[in-house]
Amino acid sequence: MADRIPLALVGIGKIARDQHIPSIAGGNDFVVAAGVSRHGKVEGAENFTDFDAFLAARPDIKVVSLCTPPEVRFDMAKAAIAAGRHVLMEKPPATTLGEAEALSEIAAKAGVTLFATWHSRFALGVEPAKQWLSDKVIQSISIVWKEDVRRWHPGQAWIWEPGGFGVFDPGINALSILTEIVPGHIMVQKSTLEFPENKKQPIAASIAMRTVEGAPVTAEFDWRQEGPQTWDITVQTNEGELRLSKGGSELYIGGKEQASGPDREYAGIYERFAKLIRSRQSDTDYQPLRIVADSFLCGERKVVAHFED
Amino acid sequence: MADRIPLALVGIGKIARDQHIPSIAGGNDFVVAAGVSRHGKVEGAENFTDFDAFLAARPDIKVVSLCTPPEVRFDMAKAAIAAGRHVLMEKPPATTLGEAEALSEIAAKAGVTLFATWHSRFALGVEPAKQWLSDKVIQSISIVWKEDVRRWHPGQAWIWEPGGFGVFDPGINALSILTEIVPGHIMVQKSTLEFPENKKQPIAASIAMRTVEGAPVTAEFDWRQEGPQTWDITVQTNEGELRLSKGGSELYIGGKEQASGPDREYAGIYERFAKLIRSRQSDTDYQPLRIVADSFLCGERKVVAHFED
């Protein structure tokens, strides 16, 4: 444990407990030396309720991982960068593209590592899918991302607030895979956003996009899916069909399974973060957030039935 | 006239007639050698109704100026760039950030000049305002942009469609001045968008932003202003107040008028375009469009009264 990099975990909620803490413990690069949270605590670490107090008290901890909801991320990331810390950000990196782009610029000036993570990019099937697609001609892409919000986001009221993105909170995971496996810009052409009459964010979205070469890309996002959950991306190419299933963890080419194994998305995130810090680089790709912003920008709004979560 | 660069004007509507044709004629750099439009024509030029037919028929015309509504701009710009033409785009450059960013990349690869214009940046007061602000501390900024849509956009149905941006069509002019005179990113924090019950785009918007340094920036856009029209940007600094009035054409510092004179926004655009072509450079700053996208992304929607234009 002696050569692990001490790290502060900020925002000790569901995602920190379910993913970050076990993945850091299971890896070889970091140790959680401090927790910062209004309510949560990390066992075996020094705990703070105030972020500025942590920054002042522990100048020895050079790395912070921000797992808070996105509304407070900009101010925290800016303060951490100003204090010379390397920063990892959960997805989405910020509530607006402006905040995200400003952070990239601030981190570059300060010479620290900024890592805007997209955990789905570390799903098992994604890298082999990218490799396989690299010399194929893409004819069309279909994304179907349908899950039960009550099951995956219990009590997370912020997802329905402006900046919480509604069904784009899971949908951005699909968009992060899409923009990883397909080179070049993906452009939104049309979108329909379904807002429950009692909610400020969409519960479903249908997006028509295209690649720069003109291949059609469609995405269907829905948060009202009970029973089996669907997280599929299907790509038709000149050499047959590629399908990523279960959020990218299963890969099928021509119907034949290629890759499978236990999930290690967050393990992959922390391995990459350690490499970025060592090589003094940043990784901030905001294309998934840009596609969400474009979908809102050109979206047609439909009001749908009241929804209780 | 002999050494003027022949140019094709594409989309012969209100803005082409009111601004582009007289500004090109009044300048020294270009001559309108062709017009491309389904309905309009340019006197004294060869006229086409089809853009691809123009590209094929006139390889001698190396420069195109796209004055069409933004929905068709991406495909035209892409085709023009592929055919080796230098391209000027009216504002807004595209219907989404994705299209705009893709065009920058395509033009850079092709080695042609792409100029995403923001005409308000060429208003008389803007450059001296930028100079004066460059060594001041900005404390706050207030934008008030209120005009009568019936007067300025008669019969332009596309402004109410998705991609037309509604009141952000004039509002983006203010945002283009804002991002020119203030260095660094401007970040949207909150916005309220007012949609008439019979329209797909907002008729009014209220946006709370901030500079990276934390100074508050507010914008009030309204398309229901009858009587006197208001296009003002007021900046409070550590050395007093700067105010740009009448869309940037009048500049006041500490209440004292600094600059005034006849409008030459589009003359400035074509002078700059000629310089960009000669130096083989592009100018594509999409910050104004990014602020619009962010305002939709985190916007709260309010439905307001039916509106007939």
C-alpha cells in the first residue's frame, strides 16, 4: 500500500459506495485517504464535511475524485485545480458545455491532470468494438437504451432538475460509447423530448443523428422500462453487424459473442487516471455532453403523462 | 473591378438583399459573379436554382457566401468545401454545435478558408469596447435585447421551427458581442425560456451566466417589444461603466459617447473575409452558439400566451 497515491473522494453517495470505493481498493494505484461529504463517510479515512476545509487541511493529498452531482462540480473542480490538485470527474462533467470547456482551459493553464470520465467507455466490449469498426464502412447505427428509473435512481431528485438531464443521464452513457467507437463528429438532426407534466426533465427521447459521412444514427432513450432492461448499440457495416449489449459489456459480431467477463469499468477508470497523472496529461472529451446539448437545442417538446418515481 | 475576387451569393433573401449585396458592391474585395437561390436572383450575375449545378458549372468561382437559413447550411458548406471553395457563413453557422464543429474540421483538412460570421462583432463600438475593457476588472454585465419580431422577421417561419432558435436568433447577436469583448468562457448557470402555446421556439428568455472569474452576467431577450427597440449591453467595472447601445453601434464610457458613425458591419465582414482568404486562415468561434445550446440544456420552460406574427 505504501506506493499508492493518496486520494480524496468527494461526494459519498450511491456511485461512490457502489463503484469508486471498491474499485480503488481492488486496484493498485490509489488509496482513499480522505472523504468529503455533507452526510456520507469513508471508513478508515479522514472525513470532512467542507471541501475548502479539506483542501486547506490536507495539502499532502494531491488527487481528488469528484462524485458529487454535476451542479456543484465546477466550483469544486476550479478550487481543486487552483490548489494544485489533479482532478477526476464523474459523468456528466458539468451542467453545461461552458463549464466543462472552462475547466479544461483552467487545468491546462495550471498544469494539472483533469480527467472527465465516461465509465461506459471502459465496458469490456467497447475497445474491441472500436478496433473492429476502425476499417469498416458504417452504414447505420441504432441505439436502444431503456431502463427503469425507479430501480436505478431511487430518491435522486437532482436528475429531474434543470442540469440533471433526465433520461439523458443514462442516455449519455450510450452517447459516450457511440463517440468512442465511431471516429469523427456525430451530428444531431432532429430530436423529440417527452416531458412528464410534473417533471422539468425528459423521461424519454428519440434522436435522429448522422455521421459526417452521412450514415444515419438513431437513439431511443426511455426511463419507463419495467421488466428486462435494454442497453444495446447495433452497428450495420459493409462486413456485417456489430452489437454491443448490456451497456457495452457484451460484444457480438455477426451474432457471435466476442468478449465477456466481470465488469471492471471503474477499475479501468482508475488505471487510466493513474497513467494520466504519471504522464502529466489530461483527458477531456465533451462530445457526449455536446450531443445532449444539441438534442435540447433542436428538440421538439412533448408533454406526457404524470410520473411518480 | 478586374482584381476583385468573384463570389457566389447563396440564398437570395432579405439579409442578402439588405446587407450582403450592397456591402460587397461598396467594398473593394469581391464581386457577385453568381447567385444561387430557389426564388431570388442577383442582377448582373449568372443565376442558378441548384447549388450542385452551380458548383459544377462555375469552377472559376472559388468563394461562396451562404446566406440561407441554417438548416441547409451544413450540407451546402460541406459540398462547397469538398469542391475546394472558401466559405463564408451567415449567423448562426449551423443548427447544432455538432454540425458547426464538424465543418471546422472538414475545412481545416481541405485547406480552405471557413469564416463563421457574427455581424454584430463588426458594429462600430465593439472593437473600442474590447480595447477599453482589456485592462479593467469586470464586476457585472447586463444585456437587454428587446425587439419586435413582427417588424424584423416578417414571414420568416423558420425562426419558430426547431433549429431556428426563436428569440435567440437576435439574442445570439448580443452573445456574439459579449464573447468578443470579454475574454474567457461565459458559463450559463440558469435560464428561463418562454414558449408561446402555439410556437415551438421561445419568444423570450432570461439567462443567468457568469464569467470564469465569477462576475455575474444577465441577459433578457424579448421579441414582444413594440415602440422603441432596445439592444444594450452594460458593463460595470472597477473604473466605471461601459455601455454599448443600439446593437453595438454606440459606445458610452462613464456616460460619455465615444464612437459613432454609419453602420458598416457587413463591410467589415467582407474585408475580414478577404484577409482570411489571402492569409489562408479560418475564423470559426462557436461560443455564441454554445451559450444558446447551454441555455436550452439547462433551461426551465414556461408556456406563455398565444402569439400571432
